[in-house]
Amino acid sequence: QVHLVESGGGLVQAGDSLRVSCAASGRTLSNYAMGWFRQAPGKEREFVAHITWRGGIIDYADSVKGRFTISRDNAKNTVYLQMNSLKPEDTAVYYCAARTLGTSQYLFWGQGTQVTVSS
């Protein structure tokens, strides 16, 4: 079992930066890849970025490449999403999720944190 808690969301203006965090707890976290997803009102949840816990393999959605950076602090069991040059279309609830390495399904999810970007 992996328990995830997001924090750091808020209201910012277009062009601003914001960092959201995901604190993870559970056993053998090195066996999990961590992902960030988001869901805007009236839209389906979409992939944003992911990182493997040990190997550091990273991938991003095209819509955030060059603006967002995912990172992890293994000592703190925390994953971060640094968001720069934010746009109004980045407004969404951001969710942290975990999946076992070698699988594609994210089994564990946090409660989400709201990010609102005003124009």
C-alpha cells in the first residue's frame, strides 16, 4: 500500500511559477514509478509527467515539455512538479499517483491539489 498526499497548489497569474509536492509513504517505494496527472473542469484526466523512483527515467506530456520539471527526493519520499511559465490552460486539479515498475496501471492516487492560473 502506498499513501500519497499532494500539497502546494494555489492561485497564480499567467507566467508565474509554482511547485507542487507529493509526499509518499509505504513500503519499498524504490519499486514504484511516480506520476503527475491533472484534470481540468469538464475534461478527462491527463498525464503530465512521470519519474521512476530509482532509475530517474523521466517523461513529459508534450503540452508541458520545457515548462514543467519532475524531480524526486528519495530521502524525503517526496516527488515534486516544478511548473514554470504557467498558462491559464494549466488550470486543473493535479494528482500524484504510483505504479509498480514494469506495469502500466497507476494503482495508488492522492487526493489532488488545485492549481488555478489567471490570465
